[in-house]
Amino acid sequence: MKLRLINAANRDGEADGRSITPAPPPRLGQEGRPVSFRRYLAAAEGGTHDELVHRFGGDYAAALVAGDPEVDMELVGRGIGETDTVFLSSTGEVMYAAPEIVEIVTGPDGVERERRTPVDVAGNVDLPEAPIRMGRKFRIADAVRQFLFTRTVQIRHTSGLEYDWLHGIAKELAGEGVMVLLAGGPKGRDPLVFQTNGTPWRGFLEGRVADEGRYQLLLHLSKMKLERPSGEPA
Amino acid sequence: MARQIVLEFDGTEVAFDFSAVDRAKLYGRKRRVPLDRSGQPCTRAALTRDGSVIVRAGMTAQGFFDDAGVWIPNAELVGLDADGRPLPKVESTLGVPVKLEVAAPQDLLDHAVGTLYALVGTPPAALLGRLEAGEIFRFPFNYRADWRGEVAFLVQSTADDMLYALVGKPAPGQWCSLQTMPPPADEQPDDELDFEMF
């Protein structure tokens, strides 16, 4: 992804952003015996729990033993490859027209607070007219105890000029031992949104430098403070 | 009795009850819901590519099979390394004393934190003092036995002064130098960040 930043000296530029992800979990299998993961049909439409309850009542075990009504020999066991999403109405029928989409807001207690028409929110990390701005600085040791960081995007240069610029930012932040809050939008106060309707994140930029001109610019993303819900035991 | 996180600090063991904290519990959540003509929520289903079957909830199962199509029970599966060799099993750390080690803030930042636990317990005064002073500690963590352990970080929050365990997997950044250029856009791996509206 591309990010457009402006530094403390009001110099803006574009940089490359790459999410940092942990190594994938080990694959499962058996030594010396190739295995493959498959998703398959375990029941046909007439064999789901709801349908069996409808046909035989809640205690349908005897019916299963007597006649295997849940097994459709034509379908059960068939592998499922690629599929398309379809919507089913509340009565279980396929919808042939696009459903109406509403946005439902629920409180921390899980109770619905508001139901509204959703509004698309565009991404704001690559806007020439509103580059991402640097704001308040936090000591790294304090920030990691105040916010929960769950994602990190590494910012890298794509040209020699960008190298000088980004290395300079990293060096300055590392020297101060701080992370700087990054914000987007026209006033430079909005959370970072990486794509249309994406999650809004608070972004904190950390810099590291090492010998031979090496650097790391890490944009740590947070969407919550390190705090527990009210009413939970202390 | 629920299993606990048991930490060892300077030869003293302290047990913590723990509970997961997520954003929805703190701030609530927003979600987009499709409605049918009567204003009731729709459900999603999958249509096979040949259009012959609508796969509804409860109609599928999944598992591992050998080349002959024989199902392999999960209990017979093991984690394999890149060369196909079995990995040693990593046992659960719950209920087992694990040693605390001092960690740097950057050590925590070099992990992709996936789970946040609020801790309830009475740590020794010496440990509490160091946490209040801003020190961070790390310890091995594995919720259930599997093939890869995780790392947890013990911190005292400055937001509410409570103790938390942040559990994650190593995800360090890479050093960049003048000669290091990112691959062209068409060679970049898929962006795995999930920025879906929640």
C-alpha cells in the first residue's frame, strides 16, 4: 500500500507500507503420508437439524436409526470447492434482489443502540491533499502500557530520496525514544483508514536505526486502550 | 476450577485468574446487516459454482484425508516443519508455573498481539513495584497443547493501573538500507491486514 506522510518540517512524500505478519502456524499432517484438508457436504438440505426437527420432532434419533433420512447418498461427502455467496431471507428462501444493508450499533452490553443507513468512509492514508500528519509524541515505554497494538505496518522507501527522508524520521524518533501519533484527514486529526469502510486505527510511528545506515519505521496500529470493561473485577 | 496463569518471579509463584478483553466489550461495535423485504436479518449461504447446491449453515464438515480419500482423525495429526518432519508438541502453560523475564518495550512491539487478558491476582510487592515503575515482563504462553507456543507480556496499564497479559506471536520488522528496495507492486504478497468494517 502507499502512504503519504508529512514530517515535522512540513516535507511530504510517498512511501511504501507493508503489513508485518507472524509466520503461519505449522501445517498439520502425518510424517511420510501426504494428507490434504477438505471441506465437504455432511448433510443435504433435508438433513439439517432444523429440517429433521420439522419432520420428526425434537427427538428424532429413532428416525435416524430406522431410515437414515439425514443421508443423501448423491450429495453427502461431495467436496466443496469455490462458492458464491447468496443471501437467504428470514424464511430461508434465496433472495434474488440485493438485500437492504443497515448499520447496527450495539453498546458494550450488547444491547442495540442505533440502527442507521451505512455511509461509506473512504481511506485516508494516500491523499495528496491531506497527507498523514505527525502529532503528539509518546514515550515508547508509556505507549505500550497505554494502548493495545495489534497490527504493524512497516514503512519503507522506494527511492534514494525517500531513503534519506525516512531514515531521518527514524533517526529522530529513535533518538528521542518516542512514538509519534499519526493522523489523517484535512485537519490531521482523524484515525487512519487504509481502505474504503476499513477499520479506523490510531497509528503510532516508531523509528529504529542501526549501523551502516539501516533503519526501521514501524507504524503500530491500535483501536483500543489497555483497559478493562467497567464492572469487571480488578 | 478454572485454570490459571501461574507466574514465577524471584522464586515466588503467583496465580492469576484471567479473562479475555476485546474492543466490543469496551466500546461496543458496529456491524452491517443485510435485511430482507420484511426488514428481518438475512442469513448467508454458499452456492456451489455449478449452481446445484445451496450450502446452508450446518450442512458442511471439514477434515484431513489421505490420498486414498480416507479420513484421518485429528488425534492422529501432528504439526510438521517445513521439511515435513514432526514438530515437538508444546503443552499448555495454564496451571504450570512459568518464569518471568524482563522485556524491553520494543520486544513487545515486535510481536503481533492477538489476545488481551485482564488478570486478577495478588502479585508479590516486589513484582508489583517493578510493574508500577513501568517494567514489562515476558513469559511463555500456550492456551492449549498444540505445535507452536506463544509469548505473553505482563504489563501494568497506565490507562487503568490494572494488570494485563498481551499474548502474541513474533512478528519483527526488517532492517532497511539504501540498497533495500521493496519489490515492485505486482510482486508484493497479498495484504493480509483485515481492515473490514466491523
